[in-house]
Amino acid sequence: MSEPRFVHLRVHSDYSMIDGLAKIESLVCHAAHFGMPAIGLTDYNNLFGFIKFYKAAHKKGIKPIIGIDCNLKFQEIGDECAQITILAMNNKGYQNLILLISKAHLRGYGTYGPRIEYEWLIECQEGLLLLSGGHKGDVGKMLLRGNNIKAKELIIFYQKYFPQRYYLEISRTGRRDEERYLHQAIKLAVSFRLPIVATNEVCFISESDFNAHEIRVAIHYGYTLDDVKRPVCYSSKQYLRNEEDMCSLFSDIPEALENSVEIARRCNVIIQFGTYFLPQFPTGSISTEDFLIEKSKKGLEARLVSLFPNPQVRILNRVNYDKRLDIELQVINQMGFPGYFLIVMEFIQWSKEHSILVGPGRGSGAGSLVAYALNITDIDPLSFNLIFERFLNPERVSMPDFDIDFCMEKRDLVIEHVAEMYGRQAVSQIITFGTMTARAVIRDVGRVLGHPYTFVDRISKMIPLDFGITLKKALEYPSCLMELYKKDEEVKSLIDMARKLEGVTRNASKHAGGVVISPTKITDFSPLYCDENGNNLVTQFDKNDVEYTGLVKFDLLGLRTLTIIGWALDMINIRRKQSSHTLINLSSISLKDRKSFHMLQRAETTAIFQLESRGMKDLMKRLKPDCFEDIIALVALFRPGPLQSGMVDNFINRKHGREKISYPDAQWEHELLQPVLKSTYGIILYQEQVMQIAQVLSGYNLGSADVLRRAMGKKDPIEMSNQRKIFEEGARENGIDSVLAMKIFDLVEKFAGYGFNKSHSAAYALLSYQTLWLKSHYPSEFMAAAMNADIHNTDKIVILVNECLRMNLKILPPNINVSLYNFHVNHQGEIVYGLGAIKGVGPSPVKDIIRARHQDGDFCEIFEFCKRINTRKVNHRVLKKLIMSSALDCFGQHRAALVASLPDAVKNSNQYTQASEGGQTDIFGGLLEQNDRVKKKYLDIQPWSESIRLNGERETLGLYLTGHPMDPYLKEIQNYVSEQCLKDLRPTKKGKLTTIAGLVISARIVVTKNNNRMGICILDDNSGRIEVKAFFDTLNQFQNFAKKDCILIVSGEVSMDHFTGEMKVIASEISDLDMVRKKYVRNIFIGLTYRQIDKKLIKRIHSTLQLYQKKEGILVNLCYEKEDARVVLCLGSSWRIELTDSLLDNLRALVGSEQVKLEFD
């Protein structure tokens, strides 16, 4: 191979965020294609992609050169920054590079992002080589501004601190000032005997990528391409030019090319991978291994006392536990992981001691007895046949990986404790990157190209919502998107450009749970990154790359269910403490609670962890779980694989005796498999069962069995061929017929693809059971806690409130004299609505209301209320929301009067506040007393109608709490529908129609994938909600009648939406109330009693009826009642009226709701 003549030293990948389009894999592949021996990655202000680049380059036999393009704080140009490129020459330089870029993020943020300072360069100069930054560098900027003196001072600085390690950089990409700078730089280089180096400041791979790159930059800065203010900073020539092009471009300055090769030779960073580093856990004078053994044995003893309170039973059982513990401890210590277990043990123990709820386990870690003994997990692995080797396998060396769930509200306290325990410089959370996804990139590119919002919105909505969907896949769907792509040039241009940007790194954020703990400073392993305020500190390497450097990742995850459990237990135990009962401890509840299983079998699992979807409820009704093992199975069964394979039907039929239980198959079974498969009725459901089958039939040890399980999951033909031989030989040695053994092997292989990790399933089943137990025994507290978890999610609150009503739990409306910010349970066991759930109120006003209430007692009426609160916090807008929500009903006035009195109440309050603040209370005492007398005079106005009052509740609470708009119509609607409640709907047979009624919550028309128009609306009847879809013939009816807040009568077929797990109706006929009334209502009866009748009322009824007279209307009957006498007066046909909601509202307001009745055909 000939000697290289040029090496690219300055290249940006898409990790540069602001610019850079090249994906690292593609970049390295192109470099290899061009025969480049080395290439430098110098992303802008970060090292995000370094590890991926390093690995990819080595894989292709290319030398990776690591560096950064970073901002340099330069006082001569104010807030503006100069640029400089810093390359690591060796491992010391790499460490200094990490320190510099970490410091820039932690301490150097300016107007244009993170910056480094000259003093930092001096401190970290060892092992670093600098490129001047070309015309954007400090020297370049001074030369272009004619400040040669300052440029020379800078050269002297660099020569002093970076002797033979500072290069004047030049490029020829056609950008403004580039050539002018180049000539001056060469003169300066000659006079100072400085080396110069050529770069191309690469931002993309091919010249054709330039337009896509311009769009990428415009997306970041918020410009459109045709914006005259958009800065033009890049050139189409900043692509990955090959060696020939670069040599041709700089043929007149050959030393600039030669120096690029020389720099590449000088840069030799070698990263050692494959070794894990943990902090030293404090164990006193004994070794970490012995400390783990001691802690584990002591912990197991405590667990056995709890599991087997009877000493004799404990003695009988402990042999298996002791044996298993010894095996696990031997493996853990041999593999070098005792410190890992002790670190996890410590922060979980600290969490429990500080009342922070910790999950019972997650993933395969629940299969470890050592973890159970150390209180890391709360699942006894021997009781549920969980396998340690599924977690830690000596034949498959990898780090143990505990995923630990914490109460979401307090998870950060755990991370804070870990930082205090091991040192803040040794602990960090982990970065994660967001990319441009299919829908988002269409919107971003469309905006930058200047397309109208409606056009872009229409195209983006044609992309399916499938997880991980790409534009390529979206075009393959049978939809109108491909048709538009083929025939509409604008659409094609938009999608083609978007595809170039799809998947490009867009932003950086904090990983949901990843935390690393270093034995020394984090910066000895990874650079750090934070936001411009110095918050949200994370590693610059993602979870995979940070482990590659040797740091061990701990997943400390926030789980909302634990927060709900914690809140529920707090409410329960407060009440139990007041009544001198023992406090509830969920770890001691029975797993055979009859009440809980009855609730489970009835599928009353709304708000229950993992079990609340409609599909899961249907599965539970079929399965009728009656033991904890069934709940474990439920979690494992409710996945696409088992559901589609028929495995679920087999499981249910075998459980209920409709199918013979075989181990595993009626034709091919063996008695040795009965203990393995008994809990799942002979069905191979868990990965652990795959391992145990290999163990009992073919003599695999569990480590080798885990290798078999992985091979079956990956479907590697070579490995599977090898495993078949091992399995067959092992079975033969155990005296098992080869044909039978291989038939069972085939069955195992088939179901292994569906197999679920039982350890994870068991741990999550325990959480499901605990929430189920709380709901069945303490429903008010549990539901209040569940609503607090979704206090700002109105749609979820609606579902939970409806569930409370179904359970006959009493929910008290919001009340400023009783409510807190959150939902809570009072002494009578009633749920009190939280003020925080009122839209537009917020924490600050609620805090002030509660302060005033605690300070001076309950509020009596609105004037006194306003006087006691801070009306700058609880302003007019907030007060109106409180009234509309019913929170001020406690004053005994109707809401219209309260709203009308607000201006006077606030004014009175402000006057009082001003007088008090001015020290004038005594002087104006008479005036204030007079105001106190005036304040009780509410304005005398007409109360709001029922519909206005209820709409106010819906606007502020998202639901109707003290009634429902359909309540006045319920008796009437019974005459039109076949199903009384939406919540009771079930799928109908094909062709059979069901008629339902409900209030329209939302309605819209969309275009389907097949380019057909479809109407979609949500109906609510206070028992539940359902989605109605209208196509073709019913679309006109939909457009005419499906208006928000209208009542619809819909006939159609009911089916389950398998995507959402909820019921839906495909409409065949849609009507509103006016239409069905015309069809079915014959007469209206207006009742009058002798106590209410007078001339004034008769006159009002007369004038009201006159407004609605219509020839084709219905007949009116007046019914007069006095004691036992009743007279019906039928008005003549000239008094026929048009039946409308407004007429009914007016008549009911005049004579009372029960006095207005309809007669039907």
C-alpha cells in the first residue's frame, strides 16, 4: 500500500447537533472505501460519538484520530467565540481532552454555548495538539480584522505552551473570507516558522448532501431556507473528498497536505476495553467476598424466619436454600462481582430506611437468592422456580444488571444519596440521544422548505403511528401516501429530503434510569455534559458506550405504581394509627387473598398495575386466575407472540379441564417434565422452563442451558445444529428415546421464541397483586392515590372517577373548606376531590387557600374568603374556575350569583389589603365595617341552567361531577336505545346492530390510509366512553349531527379495537335527539299543582309555548293536580309545538323537571 498523501483531521458527524449529517458507520465505511488509513472525528463541542467511532474505525482497519472542534472564549471579539480544533496525541491527551470539554459544559457556557478558556488550555496542554480553527479561529479573526499585532501575540502564546503542537489551519471550500485568510496565514506561518495544515471541515459525506445539511442547520436555528436573514456558513464543498481531490486542491501548498499525514502519525490514542471498574465498597478489615458471604447468610436467616415461622419446618426447608446460596456466592465471587451486589444492597437498604418504596424486582435479577437475602429483591426464587443462571452465567461472562424500581417521587433522593456515598465527582446519570423520527422530520423539513402548515400536517398524518416506523416503511403501506409520492412532485421532494435527515441525531437528554458510579472521577472514563444552567449532569457517552469504557451502569428507575402504593399506604396507615390498629406492611400480606382473586376474576382491574387494559381484562375473564402463579402467567401470556400462536387458548382450556394436560404435548411427553411444566398446565411459557427441560432431559447444567436458550432465541442455524447434537446425546445418556427427545426439542425450540423471563414476570406479578390487594381492601385510599398520579391527566381522571362510582365509592366535589391539593380520604372513608385537579388553578393559589384556612378556620362566604386570601395569587380567573368547579358551593349560593359577585368581592378585598398594608385599619375602621356589612349582599340574578352549570364543571374538571348533561334525558333515551350503559357494551355478532346514546365529547373527520374519509367521535354517557366511526353512507349523517356537546343516537356493530383494547362502534345510522323525537314522541305533558298555579305562571307558560308553535309539531297537554283529583287539558292542534331542548329547559325551569313528561309511540 502506498504512503498516504492526505488525512482528513476535521470531520463532523451528526453528533455535532448543530451541523454534521454523517452517521458514524457510514462515515467510516466511506473512509474505508476511499482507502483512507486514518480519519479524525472532531464533533462540535462534544465527544458523544467517540466510542462508536473508535470501534467502527478499528473494525475497518482505520486509525481513529480523536478531537473536538470547540468554542474558545476570546475577549477581543466580545460574546462571539473563536473556534479551535484540539486533537489527542496520546492517552494523556485524551484525558485532558475529556477534562477540557467537561469543564466547558460545567463552567464555560456563554451566549454561543460551552466555551473553553486560555487558562484551561495551559492547565491541560499535555498530550494535546491544536489546529488554529482557520478563518474562524482566534488568529484567523484577528488577521481578517487587520489586527496583526494581536495575531502575532496569539502565535507567541501557542508556541510557548504548545511547541511543535500548533498548526495554522487552511481550507478551500469556497466560503467567504477563506482565501483572504489563507494568504495572510501563509505569510504569518513563514515569518514564525509555523507548520500549516489543510483540512476540509467535513460536515457531510457527498456533495449531493449539501441541501439536506443546509436544512439540518436551518432546523436547529429555526430559519426557513428562503429567509434573507439566514446566515450562510457552509459550502457544498465540505464533503468527504477523496485523497486525489484534496491533493489537487492544495497542489500549490504540498506541505499543508504532508502535515495532515504527519499529525495523523503523531496521534495515537489507545483505549483499553473489556475491564470493569467499580468503587471500593467499605467492608472494614475483611475482604469484599467475605463481607458478601457474611451479609448474605445473615440476610437469608432473617428471610427463612419470615418464610417458615415454625422452626421445625424451617429446618426441613433450609437445606435447599443453603445449598443454593453457596452456589450463587461461589459464582458471584469467582466472576468478581461481590462489590456490585453490595453497592446495590446499600442504596436499596438506605431507601427502605428512608421510607422510599422499592420494587420487588425487575428482570432476571429476581432469580437470585443472594439478591433476595440482601433485600435487593422481594421474590423468593425457590418458591417460584426462578433460575440464578438466567441472571448471572459463568459460561456467558457479562456484568450483572439489576434494574431497580423506586417511587418516582423520591428516586432523585436515592441518586443524591449515591452521590454523597461515593463522591459527587464519581457519580453521574447517563445521556441518551433523540433522533429525527418519521413524522417529526416531515414537519421540520416542511417548515424549513416553506410549505404551508396544512400541507405538511396532512402529509405527516399519513404516516402510521406504529412504533419505530420509518418513511421507507410508511411508503410500503397500502395507503394514499405512496400514490401522492408518485404523482405529486412537492410531496416527493419533501419526502426524499426528509429521508436524508431521518434518523439524524437531534438532541441530547437524560436517560430514564441509568446511573454510573466510578472508582475515581467520572472524567477518568467519560466526559460530562449538562444544560446551559449547569443542571442535569450526564455522561457524554450513552449507556452502551459508557459500559464499553469500563464503568458499570446501575438502572435506578422511577415507577409510578410504587408512588401510588406509597400514597395509598400513607392514607391507610394514618387512619389505622388514629384508630390504634397495626400499620399495613405489604410484604406480609397473603398471596392467597380470596377477596383479591374475586376482584381479579371479575376483571375489575382499572388502575391495577399491568392488568388494566381492555384486552387483559378479557383474558382474565376467560382465564379466571385463582392463584398467584396464574398472575405470573397472565403477565407472560399477554404479549403478541403467545396471543397470536394459540398458546393462550391452550393454556386456558387446560386450566379449566377442556383440554388434557400433557408435558408438553399429548403425543410427545415425558414424566420428567411434569415438575417443570406443572404450574403452566404443561405449556412451555417461560425461558426458565426451556433451561430446566434441557437440564432434566439432557443433563445440561443451568449455565449451558442458558446458552441453549439464547441460541434458540437468536435462531442461529450453526449454533442450533450444534445444540441439537448436544441435546440428543445428553438425552441418550439419560436413557431417553432419541426420537422422543428430538420431538420435544422441536417443541421447545418452537415455544422458546415466545418464552418470557419468569423472574421479571413474577416480580411484576407481585406488584400487580399488591395493587389489587389495596384496591380490594382499601378502595378509597387506593383510588385516591391513583387519581393523584394522574391529577393533570383529565382523560385518565374521568376513567378513574367512573371506576369509583362503579365501586359505589363516594367522591365529594372540590370544596375550599375541605379539599387539599391532592385527592385524599376523610375520616368517613370518602374521597375528597383535590383542588389541584381543577384546570387553571395550580399549586400556588391552592397553597395560599390552604394557608388561610389553617390560619383562621373555614371560609364562610365569598367576600370574607377573598378578604383572607392573596388575590394576586388567587386572582379573578382562578376564583371563577373554583366557582365553576363547585369548590365554592359550600357558601350556599348558586354559582351564577357567586360569579356575578366576584368583582365586588375582589374589590373589597383589595381595599382591605391596601388599608392594612398602609397601617390604616384603625383610621378606616368604620369604612371597613361598613364594607363587611355590604359584602353579604349577593347580586340577585337567575341561576345558571343545568347545562351551563355542568359545562362549567367539565371545563374546569374535565368531567361532570355533580350531574351529567344526559341525566335529564335518561328516561327519554330509554325509549330509543337497546343498550342502557356504554360501559356494558360487548362485541356484537356480524350484522347485528346495537343502538346506543351518548354526549359528543369530540368529533373529527380524517383521511384513512386508503384515501377514504372517515368520521370519528367519542361518546360519553357518564358510565363510560366509546369511539364511534362513520364511513360512506353514514358520513353525511355524521357531518350533520356529530357536534360537540350534542346527544347522538347511534345504531351500529360493536367490536373491540385490538390496538387500544377498547370497544368501538361502526355506525350504520346516526341521529340527534330532534330527529328521534320527531319519529317517536307523540305528546308533551306539563304538570301543574294547585300550590304553584297562578296567573303569572300561566302567562309565562303561554308565552313560552308561543315561541315554539309549529303546525307539524306535537300536541300539548296541561295536567292539573290537586290532592286526589287530576285533570288533563289537551290543547288544540293550533297549539302544536316543535319539541326542542330549549323548550324543555324553559318549561322545566318554570314548573320543575319532574312535571314535564313526554309520551312515545
